[in-house]
Amino acid sequence: MQLYKKHLFIVKDFADRYPNSGQLVKVLNEFKNRINSFEEDFIHNGTDIDTLISILVDIILKNPKITSIGIQLLSILLSKFNIQDSTNIYKKFETIKKIRKKLEKFGENEYLDIWLNRLIVQIIYKSKDNNLFEDYLSSNNNKLVNIANDIVTTKEISEGIFEEEWLLDDFKIDCEDFIDISEIENLPDKISYNKMTLIDYSEM
């Protein structure tokens, strides 16, 4: 399946020449439709998912405008791991960790960080051993991500969104009210367009 890699390299070349262009969103959507229709497990048919993800992440980090379609594509690529294999579930988590480390070198992108966490929050919730994720959980500086992870790991929330010490208890925000564990249990692997987009980038 080297055709997928070749296709994505062509997209990367276009992105390097025309960064953040509207056409880039279009060509990435074409690539998304192509890989989304392919149902086989990529690992067992010889497709190098790591290479595809590496190319895609490079495009996302250099072109913030395509974060939405980029995350959708990333979720599709990660879903191509055979999720029945526990080794591949852990590999999915390790892949997100590597992306986050790369993200740190480019500067914080909190929007991207939230959606990266969305890709693995179910794994964190279902894990019986949070020590596996301790490095990831302790290194994240995004308040919303940390609150979500504190709740799914049943830890005491380390830091709220706002300074609330001066408020009466009745007026303080209970962050746990914003996390529906039943929804996390049933999160699909793939992130759809309508789950991400509240407003088009062009309207911001």
C-alpha cells in the first residue's frame, strides 16, 4: 500500500508550497475519503502507519488551519491498528505521546492538544494500571486535558479552570458534571467532522 504514502507525500509537498491554503483542506479531505473506505488492518497488509502519521503530523503542525481535518485523518490512521491486539492499543498511546513531544517543540497548540487527548482518553479510562500513562499525565499543561484525565482516572482534580477560592461553595464549578463517563466508554475510534466543527475557520 505504498500508494497511500505517495499520495500523502504529494499532499505534504503541496502544503509546503501553499501553507494554510483552502485547497489544502480539500486535498486532505480527498485523502481522508480514500483511506476511510479501506477497511483492512493496515499493519497486516504492509502499510507503514508510522510513516503516514509522521508525514501527517508534520503537515498539521506547520498548517494550523487544517487542524480539524488533520485530527480526523489521524483518528482514521490510528483506527487502522488491530485494536483487538493489546500491544497495538498501547502503540496507539505511544504514538500520541510522540506527537505531543513534537508539538512541544512547535509551541503550545491547546486546541490540538485537547483533540489529541480525545484520541486516547478512553484508553486511559479503561486501563487498570495508570502507571503506564504517568509520564503523559504529569507532563501535560493543558488545564482542560488535565481535568478530564483527573476525572477518568478518579483522581482529585489538581487544578480548576478558574480561580475560585473567593467563591462560596454553592457557586463553585463541579468539573465532574462536565464529564460523562458513559460517553467516554462509548467513544468511537474515528472522529467525525460534525463532532469537531462548531464554526468554520474562515468565519473566525
